[in-house]
Amino acid sequence: MAAHCPADLPAFRAAMTDLPGPDATARDGASARNAQLTKPPAALGRLEDLAQWYAGWRGDARPMIDRPQVIVFAGNHGVAARGVSAFPAEVTVQMVANFRAGGAAINQLADCFGATIDIHALSLDTPTADFTTAPAMTEAELLEALQTGWSALDPQADLLVVGEMGIANTTVAAALAAGLYGGTGADWVGRGTGVDDAGLALKAQVVDEALALHRDALSDPVECLRRLGGRELAAMTGAILAARHFGVPVLLDGFPCCAAAAVLHRMAPGGLDHCAAGHRSAEAAHGRLLDQFAMEPLLSLGLRLGEGSGAALAIGVLKGAVACHSGMATFAEAGVSDGDAP
């Protein structure tokens, strides 16, 4: 499938609504194959549904996962100066260096499941504006971030995980989620990097200030992203959108990742049909977003690290589903009678 990076924001808007669907022939073929595998019907539970979902989006009734890609985007946020994180903003730069040196959790998980990993730092020396006083990004900055995300996708990848690093980005994710789905700061903020009760109250206050300032523009998901988001969130939006146009299934990570994906969910019905929830994080609001998406997570392990770590871990689950689907023998191939199946 050929797709070109949109040249401007109107082109991105069009790409968010003119969406290719799955390959029905491949999906039907995968369903027929699943019915003939040497197992009782539905014995592999959700793995069967996952494999057929994956087959439809890859256009192959008997697919394999050989080229998973993990992309970590990093950005800095002006709202961090309000003290909404337990860590200073310079940690973003330090963690990018750690990613590039191979020392972070995401590096180990990507390696464990045979995924490539790419790191994109977006203007870390120029934080977004404090969204309690102005839109977080100009239109030019939003466009640049969306294009960075789109272009970061390897068109030859057969699975995508996007992760993030950015001090204060759980506050940004809470504001973006509230802008897209309604509610107050208290409905969406969590402890993020481990803030205390006073820090939690401050996060809620900051989100409410942002919602009040931008309330007249929040009916437009793209404008909501510009005003309340951040560069790394916009880049994730761009990468997830590119994956749709290139036929690459996506495993979603935690709260910031899903807030970025929510822009696509709000822009068009079925905007996240090519995505599955890799995990449910310890941030309570992440579960609220997954409920909006009507997605059941593959894992729920109390993770709250970000970086794409939960979704990267779920690569193993999806690989297992696809391996069973494509590698198991059918009854005919194994010479097993359906009636004699275990």
C-alpha cells in the first residue's frame, strides 16, 4: 500500500477521515483456517480473534510477524514549569541518551521480542508553551510533529508499538483526554511519576485551567491536540495514522499513547480499528480511555513506565497468537479426524 506523508494540516485531516479498511478476503480466509486447526473450537480464546484481526490488516490469511518496530518519541512541555511532575524536565534529555545507549526497559523488551527500536527527540531544547496561558503548539509545530511521526514508521514493518518520554506528559495526556471526551482535571489526572496528594491536586487544577482557556476550540480533535497536546503525543498520532495507511497493525501502550490515539478515535468512526490495547496501565484514566475505545487490554500488570514498554511486552502475546494460527496443522494436514480432536 503506497501512502505519502501529508504536506499540511488539511491533508492530515483528510488522512484521518479517509481511512483504508482491513482485507476482508484475508480475514475470511483466516477465519476459515482457524476453524480447521487441530484444536477444539475457541480453545485458544482471544488468541484466535487476535490472529484473525492481524491477518485482516496485513492482507494475509496465514501471516507471520517478522519485523515489529518500536518507536519512542520524546518531547518537553512548558507546563512542567508548574511543578506537575516529581522529576525535572532535564530528565527527558537524560532518558533519551539512555534509550540511545540501550539502557532502558524498552530496549530490553524490544530486543526480547525481536523488534527494531527508533528514538526521535523532538526539539527538546524548545518546550511547548504552557497550555494554561497559550496553545501548546503553533500550527507549524503541530504539523512538524505529525510529519515526524508519520515518517518514523518503517513501511516494511509488520507491527508497530509507539512509546513516549516527556516529563509532565501524563498531565498533558489528562488535559487532552478531558478535551476530547469531557470531564474535569480530577476525572483524568493520576500520580504519573509518583506525585503526592498535593501534586495530584495541582495537576487537576492545571488541567482545569487549560480546559477553561481553550474550551471554545475543543470540539475539533486536531485543534485539541494542538492546544493541549505535546510534540511527542502528536508524533505518536502521526505514526499511528501512518500505520493505518500502510496496513501495519498497532499495539497501543499506556495513557499518553492512548491520549494521542484518541485524536484519531474522535476524528472518524473506526479510526483505531487497526489497533489493539497492549496493556492497561496503573494510571486509572488509562482504563477510562480503553473503555472509550471499547478495547480489552492484552495485559494488566500494574505497569506505569511508558516508553512503549507495556505494548512491547504484548508483542509476545500477539506473536504467539499469530504463530499458532499460521503454524499449527489443520485436521487434514495432520491426518486427524475432527471427531477425534482432543
